[in-house]
Amino acid sequence: MSRPVFRRQGILFVISAPSGTGKTTLRENLRATPDFIYSISCTTRSPRPGEENGVDYHFLAKDDFLHRIERGEMLEYALVHGNYYGTLKATVKEALEQGTDVLLDIDVQGAATIRKADDAMVRDSLVDVFIMPPTIEELERRLRKRGSETEEQVQERLRTGREESKLWRLYKYTILSGSMEEDLTKFRAIMRAERYLSRRLELNENKAG
């Protein structure tokens, strides 16, 4: 008796959102379910209180980051608020080739770079999701509640947030941010649907004795 088995390449789930929208909290809640790997980004910024190297980010010196760019090790990178952020290419490609889904938390510049990636496998695997703040006023409230930025930094993030929010149509999916539970439910629904797309699946026939 033969039993059909579906196999597929890994999916590259990308989350982008203005700073303060709640993207980090959403990411941490998603990571509680180990049905994908989270690709830890590299950054040249200093750790915030409670952040750990190799867990939240790979915190790199600027020279080290720039050398990795020169060696072609970055899938994408961007300069955001005066600091570099980027994703290591090898980690992502290896997982996708093995059929493992990958979650990336990157800004709009990084998402744009991945959409135009030279590697067809990376482009085909991409599912990008934009988390839209309900209002700029709510975004400001969340930023101030976080309490980790100066007034100047809050204003800079609000300006950036307004510009980033104009790009939501470039993403395959957009979630209007509500409560954390609502955002998590919506993102999980996207993940489930994408995993069952017929175009992603290959059918193998396994014969049982």
C-alpha cells in the first residue's frame, strides 16, 4: 500500500514594522512554538537592557560588519537610525534547502533587498508581512511606554514610522496591529495557509509493506 507524502522547500517568513509597533513581542511569542527557526540578525548597535548576544542579535563591531558585507556574507543589510542591521546568508539558505521554515525580523530596506535577491530560491520562498500600527498616536504611546529612547530618538522613530507605513502595499500580507493575541493569531493563520499552498508541495509516493 502506497502512502502519499508531501515535501516542500522551506518558507522565508519576513516581518517588518515601524519601531514600537510590537514586532519584537510578536516575534518572541512566535518563537515559543518551534516549528521554524528564527534567523538572528546582526547589528552594530549597543544591546538594550536585557538583550543577549546570540539570542536577540549578533552584536558586531562596525568594522566586522562591513568586512562581512565585503565578503558577500549578508543576505541583506541596511543602515537604520545610524546603525547597521543585516542577515547572514548561509544560515537562511541552509535551512530553506533542508525544508525548514525561517522567520526574519527586518526593516523595510531589508525586505526590499530580499525581494530583489539574485537567488531564485530565496525570492520564491519569501512571504513578507507588514505589521501596521493602528495610528501614529498609538505608535507614539507604545514607544514612550517602552522607555528606552530619548525624546530625540522617539521623534526620529515616529518620522521613520510614518514613512515606513506608506510601504505596506509592497508586502504580500498586512496585519493591522491590535492586541498581541490578535497579532499572533493573524500571523499564525498566514503561516498555516502558506504551508499548504499547492505550488510549494511535491508529492512523493512511499510504499509501505
